[in-house]
Amino acid sequence: MEAASDQSIAMSRIAGKFIKAMEGCRDEAKLTTDIIQGMEQTWDFDFDVDRREIGCAIICASNQFSILEDNNHVKYDSLTDYLKSIENGDVLAATATELYTECEKINDVDDDCSRAAKMFACFRIEAKKAGFVPYVDLIKDLLEES
């Protein structure tokens, strides 16, 4: 249980950084006000993340962290390095990267934004199964700190 808690805390930090980066992508990703206001809820399983706009925001944020190739596919070495750079991110870097790899294989959609949204929806489900879903309240606290 302790490891799952460490993983969930690390995932909360990662989610907070990603959501903050997504907020900066408002214009590029054409995010509506309701999506911007709901970003902190992306790990609330009642929130629908399989939306093209969310995928565009994920791509935009991912580019800020240099974890995508030119074709908008994940650079797995860069993803792993990025995850390890977050406080305690090393506790889940290998597993998270593996889950993303699997989600990319099953979500081969032509539209980059739709594919990114479907991959994140898949990743969210797989992260829940693996026991490292971030804490929504901690994400909110981290966003308020920044």
C-alpha cells in the first residue's frame, strides 16, 4: 500500500505539471472555458477525457516537455526521463511508460488529437488498474501553489 501511495503522489505531481502546461495551450488547442475549468478533474473518472480538444491540449503540453516525436507519437526514452525528473517520479516511470506504449498500440487513430485523447483515456484506466491514480485533491492543491 505504501508504494501505491508513493506512486499516486508522484502521479499527482506529474498530472499537476501537465495540467498547468495544458492551461498555457488554451489558444493552440482551442480549449473552451468548461474544459479549462475541468482540467483539474481529468483524473476524476466521471470527467470525459475522450474529447478531441483534450487530446490537442495533451499534445501541446507534451511538446512543452519535449516528449513527442515530430509525428506526435511519444518518444518513450524522453517520457521516461521526464517522469524521472519529477519528485519521486522514478517510482512509476517504467510502469507508466509501459502502459503508454500499450495504449498507443491499441489506439491507432489517424487524427493526432483524437489519438492522444484515446491514449490518455486508456492510460487512465490502466493506471487505475496498476494502482497509481493521482489524488484529485492533491492536484488541486498543487495547481493552487503554482
